[in-house]
Amino acid sequence: MSSIMNILSSTIFFYTFALICATMLCLAPSAFASALSQEAVSTSPAELKTSSFTLPRRSDIISILLHHHRHLRAENKFASLNKVFSEISLKFPDANVEKSGIDLTITQLVCRNLNVRDIQLSHNADSSTSQTLDIDATGLKLDCTFRWEYKWSFFNGSGSGSAKLDPSSSASIDLKFISENYETHPPHDVSIPDCNANVQIEDMDFDGDGLGFIGGIINAFEGLLRDTVEEELSSTVCSELRGLGDDALDDLLLKLSDQIDNYLEPLEASLADPLQVENTIELPTIDNGEGIGEPLYINFQELGEYAGDWINSALEQVNSFLGTSETDEWGNLGINKFIRENFLDDDGKLVLDPSTILSDGIIFEGHDMLTETTITIQSIAIEGLDSFQEMDILNAVGKHTLQNKLKLDYLNVVMKMEAEMKASSKSDAVIVASNSPPITEQFTVDFTVTGIEIDASFFLGINTDTLGNLELGSLLHSQNILSCLLSAVDDARLTGLSISVSDIVPPNLSGFIDAGIDHLISTGADALFEMYENVLIKAMPNFFGKYVRDMANDFIEDALVHRFRCPTNDGVEAHKYIDFRDMLLPSAEAKVLGGSGDGHYGNVAPWVMNIVEDQLFAADENGLLAINDMLITPLTKSLSGVEGALKMNGTLFQFNETTQDIWTAFADNLRLTLSNLTVAGLDTLRS
């Protein structure tokens, strides 16, 4: 009996994700037949005299159906869980009691066929420092066997016995969680102020020697035996549960509290400064032979020195395209459309393989006196990646440091998970089910965060010598681009990371073993969420600023150790002239038009040409090309202040001729001047 409540409470708090599966509830035809027969039996004699055959009224039938449906629903709410319970055995310690001169000892007390009719979980916030979780289990059934031995005067005897719990048996506990203040601190202590176990034995059978000698003690013996078993079951419930609260839950809360408290303190000044790395490390230089070396790394604040002003314009165009304030018909930024069209599925979700985050997908492994549990992630789907509201990226806050600020409306994460539970193999295990196969089930965790603000800064040490020596031919192959660019990175670090959210929607857990367990776990999750929501929101910026940042930098450092290399084109046959068919067209089209079709120029140029054709030369309903709005209009406006027009003020051309004989037939003095030229309509290109 102790293990019943032990299982319930520990499962809710340690294995919230482990009890899984859904059950279908229906009204059995046999129940309807039984209901009608009971109605007929209950008919009074007076009613029988009125009619020899009385049909039940429609309202009576509906009432009976509803009654039995509710009864069947209550009985089946934990049907799958009870099926699991029926396959385990619960072991209890030996007990000894002495009463009326009878010394009775109970040994080898083992209970099976555990069955729970109903479990209710309720949560209450008592104050700013205290919250209570109440667990009530009713309709407990259990079959127990035991060995008994008694001594009375010079009589003694021993034997075996069995007992069944009365369905009216019940148990309840109150778990009180204490915090300094739930607005600012997580709970650090849990106690069990109230624990009640009402265990009633419905039937008891026993046999053995020594009872028949004195028939007068049989009733006293049976009563004492019944009381002993009931007391053993009842007392063990609360004693073990109090131990659970004092030990296991306290240890868990303290560990969680210590972890969270680390991120509630103000962030260290060095971690809060995105330029801390740039200002403290010794930057390498290029020896120019004059004792003053030029910086080896690219200076993002002076990119024009490397490739002219066009590179700054290109970055501005990229930033403008992705984060422009001009929205589409859905009110989305350019980045949202780009992500939606290139990364999300038809439902607007990004589906991830868990192995990209966790190699084996395991997020929890636990083994205690109750169970051995493993929880793995099967799939992850993220919705809301196309809900960017603000984007300001690639800002050079230092010579070698780029800052990026992003804001999303929301992110919804749906994780499909799998839990495997089997009986504990520890020597002190309460649950014994050595021949029972593991329980494997799937369930879903769904949660949403809103008002997400991200501030990330990177220090990038890009070697100008390595970058300048990259072969263009290698960059024309898409599979080489990343490795080639990264080969020029000598140093890379995440120097600042802050993520904050305005709200976290309580997680929704579904797909558990029974409808009852579904409700229990969801209620328990909501209660725990309410205890931790405020402090988690407060701790989140520093959690990302310290823990996630350090973890990301460890990954980056490990990646840079295994230096990326840019493949060369030494094995490619050199051609005197470029064949634009092979360079700009897909291999199949190039071959049709007379090219080699071997793709030796790579696939980047055809990919760019395809984008150019699709994006720039697509026509609207009026036949106007997209290049007008995407390129010509903003370019002409930036140069002349007028969309689609170019203005060239001043004198552009001047001709003055008086000496050439060719002009004497027309005039003695010829002067031609071209000035203040305006060309309009440049943004009217048509297909």
C-alpha cells in the first residue's frame, strides 16, 4: 500500500514524461443489458399489478445509460495504468504486534493486482512563499499474501494467509512547497504536513497449525491479524511518503534551486561587454618590415578598404532585404518570407532530427527503488520561425565584432517523445516484476514562448591572407563554400548572448496511458510550471549569457581545432576560354546547347542565375519585371532622389568648333552643350 502512493507521487514529480498511452472509453452493451435487468428487478409490486409487462420510459433509459457510462468511465479512467500495476508485486517489511497476551508476527507480506479507481490532483497557491499539491487516491484494491506466526501462553502456531482490500480503501497526501518568494526564487523545500491512509480489509483467509486447540482465541486471532495487516499497510504509506518528501524531493528541489540561483545574480561585467574579447586579446598583425604591422584580421568597420564601397552597399542591401520595414501582404519582414519559402514545410514548421542536438536523443535516465526509466526525443517541430518582427544584423560594434538583434513574435515547440519504464533492479526495490517486459509508450510535449528578443555578438578573426588566397573556382561549388570561408577564420567566439521572453505558455502534455493519467500529469506540470515560471523568465537571459554561451564557444573551439580546408581545383582541366553555357546553365541544358555538361564550373553560378531569373525577371499582372521594384527603383532613388529616374546635373558635354572646314558650310562658329540630363522611366522594364 505504501508503494501505491509512493508510485503516484514520485511518478508525478520524477517521471512526468513516463506514463504514456491513450485509452478509448465506450459503453459496453452488457452494461446496458445489466442496467435494464436491474431496473426491472427494482420495479415495485404495485407497478407489476398495473401491467404485466412495463417498458422503461425514455428518460429512465437515458438516465440509466448516463449512470452506467459515468460508472464505466470512472472504472476505465486508469484502465491501462491498472493493467501495468497488475503485473508488479509490492514487498513490505516484517511486522510484530502483541495484544491480549498474543504475540503475532507477520512476514513475507507481498501484495499484487494493484488497482486504483480514481486519483485526483489539485494545486493551490497558499501565499507568496507556499504552494500545496494534494494527491487523493480512492477505490484502492490489492491482493496480499503473507506468513504468520503467533505465541500465546504455551500455545503457538504458524501458517500462511491472504487478504483483499475493501474498495472503499483510500489514501491522500499534501505536499507543501516552500520558497523565499515565488516571484524571485524557486522552491527549496518540500514537506508533507498531512498524510491519511484509510486501509480496510474486505476479506481474509488463513490456515496453519495451532489454531484448533483453543477455539476461543480464533476470533481474537483473526481480529488481531486483520488489524496488524491494516496497520502495517497504513503506517508504511505515510512513513515512506514522508521520507520521500524529506529526502528525494528535497534533494531534487535543492539541486534545481542551486542551478537556477546561479542565473539570478547580475551578469559579470566581462560577460556583459560584447567587446571584452576584442579589447583584451593580443591581435595578430602582418609584418611589413617597418616594425608596425597591419592587422591580420578583417576590420568590419573599414570594409571599403578591402573591396571598395560596394561591399558596404551589399551588406546594407542584405540587411534591408531581410529586415526592411516595408512588409508584404501578410505584414511580414523579408526574412520571414525567405525562411518560409526555403526552410519550413507546408504547415509552417521546421522539423528537426533530434540526433542533430543529442547524438542518442536521450534527455533523461533514472534508476531508483521504484523504476528504471529512459526518456528520448523522437522528433522536434518548431513553428514561428517566420514571425520576426524586428531584425538588425551585422552591425560592426568593434573592428572584429558583429552584433545582431532580433525579435520574434512567438515560437511553438512540439516534441514527440518516448519513455521506457521497467521495474527497478536495485536490491532495495519496492516493485518486483522481473519477468515483466519494459513499458514503452509515446507522448507529446507542446509549449509556446512569446515576445522573444535575441541579442547576439560574435568576435570573428578572419585572416585576410587566407581569404585573399582562396580560389574562385572552389567557391563556385556549393559544397565548398562553407569550408572555404571557415578556412579563413582563425578565431571565433560568441562574446554576448541574451535571450528574453515576455511570457511562457504552460506546456501541454498529451498521449499518456489513460485519460486519468493525462489529466494528472498535465495538472502536475501546470503546478510545477506555476512554481517556476517567474524565476525561469528572470533567469533566462543570464542562462543563455553564461551557460549556453560557454557551451557554444566550446563547440566552436572544437570545430576550429579540426581546421577547415578549402578544396583546390588542381585536378580540373584548364580551359583557355570560359564556356558560359557550362558556367551559367544547369548541366542538362548546357549539354543540349552544345556545352560539355560535366558541371566543372560548379553549381553556384547556375543557382544564382536561377534566382535572378525567378526573382528579378518575374513579371506581374501588368507585365512589369520584378527587377524594377527590387533593384532599379531603390537604386535610382538613392542616386537621384526620384524613383525610376537618373539626374545628371551640370555640363556633361560641350563642343565648340571654329576652325574645321567641314563646319564652314553651316556656320562660322559651332557650339554644342549637353547639361542637366534627366532620364526617366528606367523602372518600366517589361517582359
